Amino acid sequence: MFLVALGLSMCVGCTESRTYTVSVKNLCAEPLTVGFVKHGGPLEMSWASPADMAIASPMGRLHNWGRVLPTGRKATTTIDGQFNPNAEAYLRVYRGEHSPSELMAMRPGTFDCVEVLLDESKNDYVIEDKHGRLSATPLGGMP
């Protein structure tokens, strides 16, 4: 028991580097806003949600979040960061092109926002509108 407690106390504040390669294809009738969020620390602006960015921004200046992906287009990017041991990386996709304050009002799991847990190996997704709800389908079946 003592060794477990000692091991945990030595890990406080430790992080690990992770790199993700992500491809997204937009099959929706409108553009999408695509970006990345991290659930768990440490806070990094490249992984911050629109709400986290608003909290961290001085004087309430909201910065643009993510990138706009036009209809029918595919984009691939690589993103890295520092992660606490239990932190998870997500692809977040919003329907349309929105201001940062509009994005903060849209939550994952709603009709206009989908969030997908990323894997450190392959992340290749098609985003579609299925019955009025955004859907992320991995290319080639299961992720």
C-alpha cells in the first residue's frame, strides 16, 4: 500500500506527450467547424474548448476556435500536446460556421455538435447529417 501511495505521489504533475493524426471529410450540406478538445489537463490553447478559451482569454477577448471545413472537402492534420495520465483527446465538430460565443452555446451530443474520442493511431472520419443530427463515422468501419 505504501509503495502504491508513493508511486502516485511521485506522479503528481507528470504529463506525457501525445500526437494525433486526424482526417475529417465533410459530407454535410453545410460547412463544419472542426477542432480539438482535451478532457483533463493540462490546459493548452490548441486543445481548449471554446468555453475554456473564453475563460483563459484576457479581457474577455474571444479568439476563433477550430477551422471551417467546406462541404465535400477533406482535411488532415497532426496535433500534439501534453496530457495528464487520465486525460483524453477528442475531435469536436460543429455544424456551420459560428462565432466563439455561438460555439459556447452548442454542446456535444446535441443535434449540431458531435465529439469523437481520438486514438493515438488512426483517426479517419466522415461527418454526415443523419436524421438531422451530426454523425461521425470512422472510415473503414470501427476505429
